[in-house]
Amino acid sequence: MPGIPFGGESYNDDRMFVLYLCKCTIADEDATTVSTTIYHESAPDDHKWCIVTYRNTVRYPAVRVDHFDSSEQARAYLEEIEPTVPLVSLGGNSQRIPLSYDKYLEWKAANQLREYDYASMYSAGGYNHREIVISPKR
């Protein structure tokens, strides 16, 4: 169901946001902001983990980054939060009673929903793709 209009945006599918688990590094920019470098391929040995929340629109703008010390912590957060993502079909609301993560994965598969694909955001060629997201400290 690509190109679903809602709230002045065109969504790729029913989900308003997609979540992405990846390696990252974090640096203070100043007293109120933090810079997160998201590594899609090779990451430094001292990397952390993050869940990046992207708006599920054509260019997938990043809207939030949550940092974790381990992949297990990040995965647990992903499995808790992903089934609560607001849906266009619900007027931008989450399901009143979220699905279990396993049922949510079944729902995504049954609806042929794609995961975030960083490679589609870059021109052909290049290597070691990464993004930098500046966000307020929490």
C-alpha cells in the first residue's frame, strides 16, 4: 500500500514510523545536544547500539534515536516499542491493545511490510555508509 496520504505526508505503508537496530557512537555537541553517528556497515570497536526511529515516508527522516550499551538491551526495547507504532489506518493512533512482538512480526509479513533499507537512501557505489543525527540530550 505505498503512497498512503495522511496529515500532509505520504506514508510508505500503514506504519507511521519504522524502527532500525544498528551500531552507533555518541558524542556531546554542547550542553544541550548530542550527536549520534549511525553505522550501517563497519563500526568502531567501541560502538554502542541504538534504535533509530524513522518517519515511514519517502526519505525516511530520523525523528528519534535511543542509545543502549548492548544489542540485547536494544533488541528488548525494539520488541517492546515496535508493536505500539501508530498506524495511518487508526488515524495516527496506536492499537489500543498492542500485539505481542511475534504476532506483530506475523502481521508485518502478512502485509508484506518492508524494513528500513538504508541502501535505498544512498547513491550507487560508496562504502561504509553512515548517518549523523543531532538531537537534544535526554
